[in-house]
Amino acid sequence: MSKKKEISGLITGLVTLIAVACFIILGFTTGAWYLVWMVFLAIPITAIIADFAAKKKDFSGSLVGVVSLLAVIAFMLMGFLYSLWNIAWIVFLLIPISAIIMNIIKAAKKDEQKDEEKSEEKD
């Protein structure tokens, strides 16, 4: 295992422990458990950034992770700020849409590379 991957895992694990501690401390001190759970959003944010920095995931995997996180945040904001819970769930459709688009792009790039390899073999 490379050093970057080890550091990435350690950072994500550390952020997880810090998020749990913050959740408990803030929950008991403020009593706002319904809002304090949002500290757990720091875990996927850190994992996405750390994995991308360690080159464990390609760009498309990171992008789908970011879209997922943004969908959760948008859902919560639309619900809490504007009470649009009944329609806000639609933002979650962005997750499979972004994954499908990224898979189409990946497939097109693979096909392009195969075509280039075939043309090089003919020469």
C-alpha cells in the first residue's frame, strides 16, 4: 500500500472520530440533535478529497461522490429553509444521472483508445 493511500485512510478515519465527538458534544450542549447530525457530512467530503488526492479514484468516481453530497445538502436546505420536503427528493435523481453520464463518457474514451490502437497496429 502506498504512503498516499495510507495517509488518505488515516485522515478519513481521524475525521470520522472527530465528527462523532463533535456530534456528541454539540448534541448534548445545544440540544439541537436535529441539526447537529450534519457534522457527519464532513466524512464523505474528506473521503472524496483524500481519495482523489491519493489517486485511488478516477475523476468520474470523485465527481459522482461530489454530486451525491451536493444532492444531500440541497435536499436538506430545500427542506429546512423552504419546507419543500415533498418535492426536494427530486434532487437525488442527479446521482444516477451523473453516474450514467460519466459511464457514457468513460465508454466513449475506451472506444476511442481502442480505435487508436487498431489504427496504430495497421500502420
